[in-house]
Amino acid sequence: MTIDWDEKKALLQEPNIAAVTQLCDELMEKKPGSIVPYIDPVHDEDECRIVSLQISPGKGTESGFISHYNDDESARRATQIYELAELDPRYVMPWNAYPWIRDPELPSALNVQEKTDGLRPFRQFLKINRRVSAIIAHGTDASTFLALFEKTYHSSLKNSGIKIYKASALGGRAFAVSEAKQEDLLAKSVEIYKDAMQRAGIQHL
């Protein structure tokens, strides 16, 4: 299926995503010359209950977007999860612990500085998406980032009514396993999303 990215760009100032778009713009201004892919406007900052937290923008973000329509493995897996969990994308929003595009030569794990750089942006992201009741941390780095977030701000996400789920990463080494194991990882992720949906009272599609 062909995606008209220009059409998506034209929707970035719509009320369902404008504040997140502005956050991405501000983050790019903070690091001159950097790129922060925008969040696909199929998502909705007023309806979002689940944050799909990944580590950093993947190669599919050449589209200019963090989107499950991107042309890479993790985007395809996100699409499979949304379909199998019957999750309407407006109830979920993707974000990256480190929202800027990284140098592909760097090791895939984030360093301490990168995790630290991502804290304030994530705090601002949660302030925009006020109805979030679950964060699904994809991969170990995403989990350790959330632990650092809680420690830094002396705040427990659980006390704010947000449940943290740990899931496997959607791309990279996590899926460099046999076909059967991949199916298993995918099924586990789908179960996690279904649980988060139930907690938030989201109806299946």
C-alpha cells in the first residue's frame, strides 16, 4: 500500500496531533541540524491511552514520520500487533526514548547521555497525552529509560495511574531468532497490548 507522506505532513497541525508536532519542532531547534521524525497524524493526543515506547527512530523514519506504515521491520510488527489486538491507532501513540535520529554507526544501545537527553522530551510528551494509562516499553533500553525517568523526577508512573509493561523490542536482535520464536514474541506483545487496552477500557475494533 502506497502512503502519501505529503498528505500526512499537511495534517500535522490538526488538533489531534498539533502539540506533539510542536514538541518535535522544539526538540529539533534544541539540537541544530538534528532531525526528530513527526508522529503519524493517525494518532490522537486527546484519545491516546497507551504509549508504545521504543528506543530511537529506525531506518523507516526516512519517511519523516514515526509510523507503523514505515518501510521497516519494527513498523511492520507494530502494524501486526495493532491488527491482532484490534487496536484503533488513535488510542495508542509511539514515542522514542531518544527522539532524534541517531548516527547509524553508533551501537544500537543508548548511552547514558542519550537517555538523559530523552527525559525532558518524554515528560513533555506525557503532559500532552494526559489520558495515558499504560506505557509499553519495547526492549531493555526502553525499560531502563523509564526507571531513570522515575528516579530523575522522583515520581512513580504507577502513582500517576500509569502501568508499565515490558515487551520485546520490535526490531533488531530481538527478532533475530527462528520463525517459531518470532511468532511467540509477537503473540506475547499482542497479549500485552490487549491487557493495556482492557485496563484503559478501549473497545476492540
